[in-house]
Amino acid sequence: MKRFILLFILSFSSIIYGIDVDTALIYSAMKGDIKGAKSFIKNGANVNASVYINNTDIESTALMLASQNGHINIVKLLLKNKADVNSRGYKDKGYTPLMLASQNGHINIVKLLLKNKADVNIQNNEKSNYTALMLASENKHIDIVKLLIKNGANNNIKDDTDTPKK
């Protein structure tokens, strides 16, 4: 019943407030609502759409938010529906799903993204020029660091300080 009410509110809101199925999918991915995500995809949501979240200057996709928040079933659903594994939001400036999963210690999502050909050496273009390896290392996710290196991560890439992360 709660899910039905949420879908009704989102559907009604889309008429009144301009919230579309793309935005609804992104919020479902962020919250871990697999039923909602399936429903919005079935109703035509673009799995690669991006929106600004929580008054930030960063646009995020559903895959980015599901990866960041550890929602592996939604990550699987999005990848099955052709979500861009290397998406970085608007103008390709932000963090990739791999960076976000690595930063937050979600090793099973990291494995899934790598299996789906995530690029381990992409740098974010916002401020820091970090890679997934730098973020995993900085947050002491040693198993993810090892996994990224095993999958070709270059530990000589430099960040904005022109120094490789240790």
C-alpha cells in the first residue's frame, strides 16, 4: 500500500510539479526502492538521465546513486537496462559509479561494475582529479584497492596536487 501511495504521489507530482519518471527513477535508486525503479523503467524512464541532488552543484544518475549507497540489486537492474557504467553526470565532470562504490567500500558493486567494463583509470574533472583507486585508498578500503589494481588501475596517476595518492 505504501508503495502504491508513493507511485501515486510521484505520478500526481509529475503532473503538478514537473517530476518525471526519470527523476522518480533516480530517487528510487538513491533510496534503494527496487520495485519503484522497475516500475519507472517499465514506464519509460531514461536510465542515463541525471538530476541535481540535495541542492548540490553535482548532477547524478541513478547508477551513480545506487552505487554510492550500496544498492546492488538496483545496480544490476540499471546495468541490465543499459545504464552507462562510466557515467559522470552532466558534462562528464563528476565521479563515476566505480569511484562512488570504491569510496564507500561497496566491494560487491565494485566487482559488478568491473565485470561490466567500468574504466578503472577515469579521473573526475571537478576539482581533485581523483580516480577510484585514490578514493578507495584514501578511505582505507584495502580489498577494493587490491581489486582495482588487479583490474588494471594505474597507481601513478596524479591528482590535483600533482602527486600520486598513497
